[in-house]
Amino acid sequence: EAQCATLQAPENHDAPKGRKISLAVAMIPAKSQIQSDPVVIIAGGPGQSILDSYPMLHPALNDVRRNRNILLMDARGTGASHLLQCDEIVSLGENAGDSDDPAKLRVLTERCRDRLAKTSDLRFYATADHIRDLDLLRATIGVDRLNLAGISYGTRVAQQYAARYPEHTRTVTLDSIAPNTLVLGQEHALNLDAAIKQQFARCVADTACKRNIGDPAALLAKVRTALQAGGLAAVRYRDPTNGEWREEIPTFGHLGSLLRFYAYRPESASMLPLILHDAADGRYETLLSQSRALSGDIGDSIALGMHLSVSCTEDPEIRPRPEDEKTILGNSIAEFIQTQCAAWPKGRRDANFRKPLAGNVPVLAISGEYDPVTPPRYGDEVVKTLPKGRHLVLPGQGHSVLTTGCMPKLFAQFVESADAKKLDASCLKRLKPTPPFAGSYGWEP
């Protein structure tokens, strides 16, 4: 349950008399209202709705809610805040064999752009606009300072807000950190390879996984070669989202998306060696069904129009690089983004956008040891310029770790004290990685 409202904001904050957009706001009341400064949770993506994703976080915020309200606002272009969704591109992602066609992607991107442009100026849906919305919300509800908690891309929003409005920022929590200096998407291929290597090494080190599965790296090479060569027959499998039978030709697109997104969490990454083992034996049903489930989840959870407004405005430096050519994904992500951004309107990026967050704001940064998209070295980089910053790495964990183990209690203690350096984080040592599957039954005891 939450108290819900809408906030009217100028689409262009520099033209306040122009078009207004409606932003969805929710507040989860504190158990006992004592402190006036709320905790603001900021979603990732870019393109996630915090109102949609918050229920998964709620149980872990039990302690921080003892004396502070939780404040949520869907970023403009997401969820119930003037949604910018590209159904045309979502449907392309559901057909992995078509997603490698740049010409088709460009046409669909232009089609989405032209449709959304009838009711939206797509230049004004990036981070700079979101942080001005957040400060408008702060002023509207009459509070002086915010406790910001950003997750993944949301860490960029939190850093940018704290830099622009330091007097209104009490604490900042960064979960799975994207440094201001990072070009979003540029290092995905290298980071994924490093994370996959770590996770596959756990299978080789596990007696049952090594005996039953073999060497996942060798299996991946075999499957990758077969899929890239093409010429495979259509495979009949059940759609895990509705139970219906489907037929599809396995492609490298299925494998690439599965590796990329299943590596986010240890629970799903533990399945990858088994999926590769089956595919190497010519059994592609599991690969196809899991890829199908994944494409539906991503299409439903990410507002691709807003995602493009952020990426094309803030990260125009993204380029295919020679060092990525031999990775699992190669330069596909950079090429994908470049193709779309060639057709998408771009806003104005602040001159100080890439400047690392600095100053005396208290910052707690947290990372998962096996995070394939925002690895722990990003957290190390961010706290270098923060005298009151501290970085904690959660052993054996992946992406988005605020709800893991004793982290909710540490988060509540940090918000209460505004002192990350005094936290006793020894409880995190109890965390263990999820064992790799040794067969269809899971892992062995």
C-alpha cells in the first residue's frame, strides 16, 4: 500500500510555460514518522519504472522504514510518467534472428521516433531532466533534504542530483555503480567475458559440475560456432510464459541475450553450464525457452524510448572497438546503439556531466563480486573522490545487491547515521555464491 499522487512538471524545465507532463509519485509511509528526510529509491535501466519494481525491494526496507518515508517517482518516460515505449523495437527483440539486421532496426527506430514525437519532445527525457523533476518533487512536498538510493543506472541519477543539489542531499547509496565517467554500454562485452570466466571457473572447481557438465568454456565455443555458422533446423519447444508450443531456428542472438542477462544474478548464472551442455549436444529447447522468457521480461520492464533519449544524449562516445571483437558479444551492443541513435533526437548534456562526484556527501557504494555489467572496480573508482565514501563488495553476488543478506540492515544503519565508515560490515562475509547446476535437478548438496 502506498499514498499515490501525480506531479505536473514542464517537459522542458527551461520553458516552464510550455507543455506539461504528468509524473507518477508514490509514498510508502514510515512505521513511526520521526525524521523528515525521506529515502528516494531510483530505478535502473535506463527505462525501468520504480513503481513497478519497488514491490520486490519492499521487504528489504523494513528497517529503514522505521522512521523514514519511502518516496518513489517514475522517471519521465517510464511507467506511469508519460511513458515512452517502442513496441516496434520490443517485437524485434522477441525475434532474435531479426535483431542483427541494422536496416530493419533503423526503420523501426524511426517509426517509433515519429510516433512518439507527436506528443513528446524526445530531447527532454534524460538524466538532467529527471534530477530537476526530483528536486521539483522535493520542493513541492516541502522537505529540505533527500536520502538517495540509486540502483544500476539509478546510481548515475543519484550522483548527478548530489552534484547539482548538494545542499538538498543528506546521504547517497549507490547499488551496482555506474561512474559518471562511464559510457553506458561501452564496456558490456569485456565485463561480461570477465564475469562468465569467473562463473565457469566455479563449475570446473565443483566436482559434480565438472564430472557431469565438463568445461563450460569449451561448450560455449562449440555452441557459438554452430550458431554463428547457421543452417540449423527449426526446434519445437514450449513457450515458458504461456505453455504454448513454438518453433524457432536457434541463432547466436538467442545465446548472446541469454549469456548477457542470465549473468546478472548468481541464481540464473548457475544454470548456464547446463544450458550450454544441452545445446552442445544439439538439444536447443532449453536455450530457446529461456531466451523467450527473457525477451518478454525485458520488453515489459524497459521503456525503450526513454532508454534511447538517455543513451543518445549522454553517451554519444560509444563506438565499436578492436578489443571487443573477440568477446562473446563482440561489438554488437555498440553497433546496436549507434544505429538507433543515428535516428533519435538528442538533448544537451551538461558540461560537467562526466566529472566524478566529489565533496563531503556521505556515500555508501555496494557491488556484487560477480556483477557482469557494473563490476566492483567501478565502485572503487567512484569513492576515490569522496572523503566520506565507502565501498562494500558482496562475495559471490551479481547485479543489484541492496536486498541481499544483511545489506538491508547496513543500509538502514547508514541512512540513520550518515556515516558509512563506521558500519560493521563483517556480516557480509557469510554470503556465498550459488553453486553451479550439475544436472537438471540443480546442484548437489
